[in-house]
Amino acid sequence: MRPVSSAPRGFTLIELLVVMVIIGIATAFVMPRLGSTLFSDQLKATSRHLIGLVSEASQEAVRKQSVILLRIDMEHNRVWLVEAAGERKAGEENDGNDGRHGQRLSVPGSVRIVDVSSLYGGKRSRGITDISFSKMGYVDKTFIHLHDNDGRSMTIMLSPFIGTIRVADSYVGLSDEKTPF
């Protein structure tokens, strides 16, 4: 004969259902906040789009074997690509769109481009400035600084020759010791 055990061997269906309901309620409260943080962070979204434009500029310079400019209008918060004047190949015509081609980026109102700093071009914080990509896709060491309405800053760092783009969640100057390259 086997001894009869009075200890429970598992959970009842009711206990499992109660736990599932509690998890469901907790998830219902957490997910909207998590989703809005992940998908509506305009500063990070703008930096991702800007990084895409930088990559496109470098690739297009190599593909076309001409100097490509990443033109940044800090007054109107717009960014677009331009083929450098005088670098157009014979037989090509201006398409009448003010030199704009490829991707364009309109920076959201909650984010602004604070300044652009480069080793040879200095620091520019007003008007229109260009970042030049050579025929080989190279760019000067350049930092693009973004700022949002919540007081957060972000720095997009373009490194010369190796084509690496780094992002810092703060304002990083060209001469800062924490600059990674």
C-alpha cells in the first residue's frame, strides 16, 4: 500500500487563470508607455534618418565619382543631398530642383540641428552649411549636434576615411577627451 499524501501536487485551473489575468492587466498598463517611448522618440528617429543620409551621400559619391554635399539648413531644419557645383560630368543637366536629389529630411519641430563642427570648417550654427563627401566617399571629421524640446542632446560623429558613424547621447565637442576617435 501507498501512503496517502495530503500535499498538493500542482496548481488548480483557477489559480492559473488568476495569474494570467494579473499578467494581462500589468501588460496592458506597461505596453503603451513602452511603445510610445520606442516609436515616438523624435530625437533618435531624426538621428537614424540623418545617419541614413550620411551613408547615402558617401555611397553616391563613390558611385558617381563626384563630390556629394550633405546640405544642412539649420534655419529651416532641413537636410538634403547635392552634387557639388562644377563636379557634374559632361552631358549631365541640372534637373531643376535646386540641386536636390535622393533622400531629403525635414527635421521634426521638436528637434533642431544646433550646430555642425568639423576640423577644417569650424563650428557653424546658423544658415546653410555643407558636409563634403569626396569621390572616394571620405568626409572630414565632423560632428552634427541635435537637441530636442525635452533638453536632451545627441551628437552624430562622422570619422574620416574609415566611414564609421558613431552616436553619443550628449553634446560632444571635437576637442572633448571622450571623443571615441
